[in-house]
Amino acid sequence: MSESTATCIDILIAIILPPLGVFLKFGCKVEFWLCLLLIFFGYVSGLFYALYAITK
């Protein structure tokens, strides 16, 4: 599987459940906990952060 296909799948997972997408990419590090915290404040903020974290 190529890198672009893996990134595309990660983005699709992040749209459905943003903390899961970040967890699959980074594990249980600061990025995951920040995304989870942002989800509690609002789905859109967590979604934007997850997409940013995965694509950076």
C-alpha cells in the first residue's frame, strides 16, 4: 500500500472519528489527548485538528 493511500484512509477515519485517526497515526501521545480534548469542546475543532495533525 502506498503512502498516499494510507494517508487517504487515515483522513477518512479521522472524518468519522477524529481521535481514532490521530491514535492510529501517533499512538497515545500528546496529539491524541489534544484531539480528544478538542472533541469535547466541539466536533469541528477536533476534526480540524485531526486533519491538520495527520496531513502535516
